[in-house]
Amino acid sequence: MSHPVDSDVSAVRTYIEQHRAAFLDDLAEWLRIPSVSAQPDHAADVRRSADWLAAKLRETGFPTVEVWATEGAPAVFAEWPANDPAAPTVLVYGHHDVQPAAREDGWGSDPFEPVVRGNRLHARGAADDKGQVFFHTLGVRAHLATTGRAAPAVHLKMLVEGEEESGSVHFRDLVEEHADRLASDAVIVSDTGMWAEDTPTVCTGMRGLAECEIHFHGPDQDIHSGSFGGAVPNPATAIARLVAALHDDHARVTIPGFYDGVTELTDRERELLAELPFDEERWLRTAKSYATHGEAGHTTLERVWTRPTAEVNGIGGGYQGPGSKTVVPASAMVKLSFRLVAGQDPDHIEKIVRDWTADRVPAGIRHRITFAAATRPCLTPLDHPALQSVVRAMGRAFGKPVRYTREGGSGPAADLQDVLGAPVLFLGISVPSDGWHAPNEKVEIDLLLKGVETTAHLWGDLAENWRHES
Amino acid sequence: MSHPVDSDVSAVRTYIEQHRAAFLDDLAEWLRIPSVSAQPDHAADVRRSADWLAAKLRETGFPTVEVWATEGAPAVFAEWPANDPAAPTVLVYGHHDVQPAAREDGWGSDPFEPVVRGNRLHARGAADDKGQVFFHTLGVRAHLATTGRAAPAVHLKMLVEGEEESGSVHFRDLVEEHADRLASDAVIVSDTGMWAEDTPTVCTGMRGLAECEIHFHGPDQDIHSGSFGGAVPNPATAIARLVAALHDDHARVTIPGFYDGVTELTDRERELLAELPFDEERWLRTAKSYATHGEAGHTTLERVWTRPTAEVNGIGGGYQGPGSKTVVPASAMVKLSFRLVAGQDPDHIEKIVRDWTADRVPAGIRHRITFAAATRPCLTPLDHPALQSVVRAMGRAFGKPVRYTREGGSGPAADLQDVLGAPVLFLGISVPSDGWHAPNEKVEIDLLLKGVETTAHLWGDLAENWRHES
């Protein structure tokens, strides 16, 4: 079903080799801007980072580049139309803000003074996410140069936000405000990674998230457990019983309707996940945990990537200080989060959790439950033509079979899916050892250039194999 | 089986009436000493309170009065031997320290400047416990004056500690150190109350207490619930499941062996408890609670007084701040207390709780459990001759039938029982409205004088009806 594409692997590599030094120098310049969105005293740096990127995208050739203000940090939008009006429109998503970093956290060098050691470029943001945003600049130039085009084979848009590391609090509003400008046939998120340096992978989905906080109120104040204990309901016991009832003995969530609509893995998807070289001991070390535990009938990777969960993020009630205090606590609370998978609707989840909780509140306990804004799950079918283009482009760049992963976490890309109605694809070249959010964050330079190479092949493949039917 | 006693009700009343004014003046003087043991800047006041009491006991006629130092606040010991060496020895227990109190907490007058309003004497310590210690001074004098004795009919000892309101931390050591001096056939605790102003009662037992703290450790640090959630054990979920497993659906404790040896209520004891004018609505208001809840097959009073419990005093784990944090917590903990009743052994309880917990720790969770020093339960059989003497003496003083209660809390009196091997009896005249530990604490003056009157009858009755068999 796939057609040959017009990009040439060796021509692309030659082009990248010629421009590699300038590309890395430019990236280093951007990495020197400490665009830490969570720290108010770096607000000017975040703005400077947006301006720097906007200038570089103009230099790259994007005819339209705008810095979009938000209530918080600015985002950068760029657009480069294809000459063929029937070409598909692709929106690349990334972010230009970074996590906080300080030398004394354990960095071997200044986190905002990039250092190359062997194949590694160390700096805050090298992998998360400046490096992965930046490979698109050289990628589109390689695409043009090696195909002789004046414009990309697809309508190319980029949206690079400035608040991802501080919760993307204004992102949904931004996307809704500019929905017309952002309209696209597919979203390509370059803010993720691959399985391992020697195992190129594409991520095909991301879990969603519903979060709530449940408070149980018993006595009007803490009361004496000698005088009253054993004869009135204890809200801490009651909330523990609620939490305990969340899962059955097979670690399945017991809330009626919780699995309604869940898209089960196909046999093919299971096989594909099983092809990944998974080492449970190594995975446990990454999880800093001492055993695996989860829903019966599923492997560890299936559990974290493809199955919905109910997790306690925090629980509290009564006296938690040193020593003892013999009270029946006045109240107790639990913070729950539910990871959702394709087919699950956060509104439905909220409703059934509310009903299930209300049904289980003991007599004499008053309860309150509040939900935060939910994030929907994303899942791209394996046979989606755009996904197949990503897989082919990556395969040409890496010269290896590309395998499939998913993402267990939840991210703002789901807002793009929801508002724009476009499928979300993931193109990332970071590896687990890159140390996102940690000291000595780095990116593997070879992989960064494989990212460039992938996009150099991608736009032509997409235009060729996924005609926009309108 | 009971013999007539030599005290005369009207003679006792006349004597008390004659000395009432001086008695109340003396008590007021003592109440002016702010003997707050929990506040270090009142340490000198606590010492002054002990010295004041020692002087007053000497003035009362006790031939031996000593102030016993501890690592903390001093206790007062007094001894007045009977002329008959075969007379039983009785140790009265109380405390001379008080709870903190400040005008701005809501007091209508200075908490350390006693005020009489109608039948009520308001001051910190009026009921808890200076008033109830002090009625023994006039009581023994009335006993002597109205019977023409030179010494009490029993070997009378008093131990008035100075740290009850700050946890009696040195009390056990004090009792063990002076066990020979404190040796007695019965302990009479005057630090409790009666059911109501118009319902004189004696308390026949007190629950014991075992306390532990259980920690569950999962990942080495909080981990991302998106990346790992659903595939590793969550210690907060695990501790909730442990807590939920503590009770069955009948609110009975499920730990195997928990009820081993429990002294069940006799039919007579159940009848006696049922005779109390119990108003559940009023009780719930006192408990500041909205429903009763407890072990099936037992009334509310049976639950708080006669049944062992497992209660959560505190629970905590993960993120408890505002908003959300999507983590699988590194750890969670619960503080549990077990109220114990006669027949239960705290060492056995500790062992079975440890075993039960260890059996329920999921794979991948490491646990730690620590127990605090336990307090044993006390229970005096209804037919104990000393208890019958207390009931008769109280009945003569009040001119009403005396009913039976128990105490759901746990107290240092259990140390006296354990170290001295003597049964613990309770003689208290405080009523629930006295406001222990609260602003505007008061004692009903009429009831205080009924306390005097009760002891004026008690010592003769005890000597007559409970000969020391040695």
C-alpha cells in the first residue's frame, strides 16, 4: 500500500553531516537561555527563549512565525504551507520551557552551559524538549534541499508552548483561542522518547487522566478514642475501606462501569509489545520498586501503557505527628487518580466514581468529592496511514525495524486531539538514560540527528501516502 | 453479708456543714496555684502545689506526709495507719496538676481565681482533679470526728501525682520505686465522675490500651503514576487494605485471637448498664458525631465501656497538599490504638497484631511496626467486698440507689493495679457538664460535699466488711 518516496537516504545524511556543526552550535545557544517556566524570576528568560526560537524558525524558512502571548509564558507558532493545496496539514507540538536546574543539584557542569562529552550533549532541555523541537528545523531544510522543493510536501505547522514544565495551565485556552490557525490533519508530538538507543520505536497512544479528592467527615472535631472509640464511625477507617474496595483480589478496579468501552489490545498489538526487549529487573530498578503488581492477565508493559488504573496519590487523616494521640479523627481524605485508555470517557468516569463513593459512605459520615479537569486518552490505530509514514521514515533513518510503544502518562497533546479533532502521533528520539528533570540531562547527538533524518524523510512520505480527502 | 457501720448519716452531714466554708476556702487557695504540668514555665507552680497539699495533709492529721521527686513533677504521698493492724490498707490516687487554661480560651473569669456561682465553683482543676483529691481531707476528718476515732478505720494512704495532665510519664517508675510504701489491698481512684447529677454511679473498670504505628514502604521515592502506576504495589493502597481488613462487616475486629480471654458481660452486668438513663441523641451530641456505629450485638455503652476496639488515630501517605500530584507514594503509615478489656493481655495483642500485619504485607512492600508502652485494663467484680463498701457509702451519702458505669479510656491507675497487685476502685463525683480540659471548668459544690460524705462513711464500712486476711 505504501508508495516510494522521493527522499534519498544518503543525500539526507550528507546534507545533515554538512550542517551538523552549525545545528549543534545553534541548539547550544538556545540551551543557554534558562527558560524555567516554574520559576517566576525566569519569566524574562522564557520570553527570550520564545523570541530566539521565533527568529530561528524564520531563518529556517517558515513564512509565518508568531509569538503567542498567554496569561503565562508565551508560545511560538510557525506555519509553512505546501505548494499543493491538497497536501495534508501536520502540526508539530513541543515546548521551549525547561525544568529547574542548579549546579548544586548534582550537575557535573553548569546546566545552562552546554557541554559535549563524546556523543552526548549535556544541558537542561537537551532532550526535554529543546533538542527534540530543534531537530525539526534542520529536518525540514534537509527535506527541501534533498528533494529540490521550495516548500514542504505537507502544510507544516509548529506549536511550541512555554508552560509544559509548569502544568500547561493556559494551553487548553491557547489551543481553543487559535483553533482555526492550528487546524490540522495530524498532530506530531516531539516530546517523548524511544525504547532504547538500539531500539527505535514509535509511541501510538497516551493514557488519559481523571483526578479527584474525596473527604470524609465524621465527628465535628477529633474526639477521645477512649470515651467514644468503638461506638461512632471513624472517617479514617471509612476512607481506608473505600480505598480498599477500589480493587478486587485480581487488582481490577471494582467500580461498576469502569471498564466500559475500554479498547482492548488486539492480538497483533500484544505481539508487538511482546517484541520489545523488556527486562523486568531493569524496569523495577527504574521504578525504584521491589515487585511488580497489577491487573491480572496483563504484562507489566500492558499494565502501564494500555490498561486503566485507580491509584492513591495521597491519603491523610487524624494525627500524623510523632508519638500517639488517641483520637477518633474528625476527617480523612484521599487523592485518587484514574489513568484512562482509549474508549473511556472522563465524564463517565467522574459520574461512576461519584455514585460509587456516595453508595459507600457509612451512616454518620458526610462526604465531599471534587474532580480536577480531566485529560483524555489518545490512541492511534496501527494501520493509520500517518502512523505508517512515521514508522517508515524512522526505519529509513535508523536502518532498523521500528517497534511500537505507548506512553503511560498523560499530556497536553490530548488537548490538541480534543480541540482540533486530529489524531496524535509521537516522534521522539530521547532514551530513558537522558535524565529528564534530573541532573546532567543529556541528549545522544547521534539520535538527535536521527530525529533530523526522520523528519527529512517524513514529510514526503506523508504527502505521498496520505492524501488529504476533503 | 454486710454489717452495719458505725457512721451516722446526720452526724456526718452536720460536721460537714460546720466545716464547709473553711473547706471551700482551702480548696480555693489550692486552685489559685496554676499547677500546669504541661507548661515548663509553670514547673515552680507544680512544686508549690505539691508543697501546699503536703502541708494541708499534715494539718488534716496524716502522720506521714512526703513530697516525692520524680524526673518531672513531684508527687505527694501521705499515710495514716489504722490502730487495728488487721485493717485493710487503701491507697487513694489523684493528681494535683491541671490542664493549661487562659482567660482568652473562653473563660468567663480568671481560670486561676476561683469563683462561686450558685452551686458551682469555677476554676481550672475544680473537678479535674484538685476538688476530688481535696474531698478526702474533710472526709477523713468527718470519719474521725463522727466515730470518735483517733485514726482511720483503715490504713489510709494517698498518692497524688503531678504529671497526670502531661502523660504520667514518670508515674510507672515512681510506683515501682516506692512499691513497698504504696503496698495496699485496694486502690481508690478519685479522678473520674458519675453518670449525672441525679444518678450517682460507681465505675467498675477501665479499658486498657495498646498503640502501634505501622509503616509501609514501596518505591524508594515517590514515582510517576503515569509511568509506573498500575504495575507496582502502592503502599497507600496497601495500608488502606490493611486498615479495611481490621474489621468485618459486623464491626468486629478480625485479627485472629483478638478476643481471646475477653471477659464477657454477665447478664447481671448487662442489666445494670441498661438501668442507666441513656439518651442516644444526647450522647451523640457529646460525641459530636452523627450516628452510632460499632460491634454488632452490643449497645453503645457496652461498646465504649466493655468491648475492645481497633481504632485508626491517624493515617497518612503520599501527597496531601493542595491540588494534585500524580505519584505512587514511597510510603504510607497508620497509627492504630486498641482499647483492651479485662482478660486481654497487651503482650498477646502486640504479638497477634505483628503477625497479622506481617501476613498481609504485599510483595514488594517493606513494613515496620512499632508499639508504645501499653496500659492494662482494670475490672473489679461487682461482688468485690471493697466495691460493695463504696456502693453502700455512696448510697448513704446520696440517699439514692447507686448504679454502675465503666470508663472507656485508660489511665495510670492501671500501673497501680499492675505493680501493687491490688484491685482498682473508682470514687468520683464529677459530672459530664463539669468541662474537664475545657474553659469554665467547674465542680458542683453539693456533689463535692457528697464526696466528703461518701468517704466519711466508707472507711468504717470497709474495715467492718472487708477484713484483711493475712
